[in-house]
Amino acid sequence: MEKEIIVPGEKAGDDVDSFVFNSNGEKRSMILGMLIKDGEKNRIIPLKGKYLPEQDDYVIGIVSDVRYGGCSVELNSPYDAYLRTQAEYTFGDVIFAKIDQVSETKDIDLVDDRKLFGGEVIEVNPVKIPRIIGKKNSMITLIKEKTGCMIFVGRNGRIWLKGENAAKAKEAIRKIEAETHSSGLTEKISALLEKKVN
């Protein structure tokens, strides 16, 4: 696997399908990102950016307005969401929910909501969330097991933590965010948690 930085307008390769535009028959990058060359299939991973809501994403939102039969939810995004619910939420409540649908005009509906009591919410760059979660949830599971914390991860760049070792879990998450593309990251995080928790 090869990795290289790619800038807007730079040629990306014919087999890259996302974050590209066509110019004179060539695919060029729309964003600042990391071009991953992995066998026959290449892809671009953004290095920065705001969260853009997508259907079926799980997100952590903050109730920003309560109305009859539902509430507006701020998602760390240019767009707010609406949650139709009979639950009694108040301004400032933190919830974990699933994006049910996103319209062409970016109207966002949430479902499967639950309130997160207490704990702490930290914000990270949304494009780093997949690395924090890890393949098949491996990285976030490692942090949960080593710290004993309850952790919910939102695709919108918010992470909720609760437990005696929340500070240690947060330290691990910040390290992953800072060193997303470094090699041997799982081993580094495991060593950090062993050293700090035990």
C-alpha cells in the first residue's frame, strides 16, 4: 500500500471514484487528501473538512430547540437535523441517533435516539473518525476494553465518554487523531493504554 498527499486539481487516477472531478478526460482531486494506492483500487481520504450528513450514519447531537412532537438537533455540521419523538428532551441534551434520511435540500431526519447521561463529549476532525473506530471496530473496542469506559462514537466528529478512566481514553483518541496515517498505530495505542491504565 502506498500513500501520498494530493492537492486540489492534482491528477488522481482513473479508478478513483470519490472526491474527484473530470477535466479534459482526467480525474482530478477536489480536495486536500491522502491518495491511497492499494492494489487495483485507489481512493482519496480527506485530511480535513466539515461533517456532511449521510443516511445511516450514527451521530452525536445536541438538542438546540424543542418543539411539539420533536426537536431540532445540532450535528457539528452546516445542517441541523430534526427528531420526531415523544421523549422529553430539553435544550442542551446530548443524544445518540441514526440519520434516517437526507433530502436534496439537506433536511435531515433522525431515528433510534437515546439520551446520553453525564459523561463528556469531545470533538475531533470528522474525517479521522473511521481510523478512531478501526477496521471492524477494532480500535475503539481496544480503548473500551483497556479503560473500561462507555464510549459512543458519532460519524459527525463527536465522541461521548464516561468512566473512571475517561481521561486515558481521551488521551488515546487524541493520539489516534494526531497520528492517523502513521504505521503501527494500533500497537502504539495498546502500549499507551497498558502503561497508563495498569
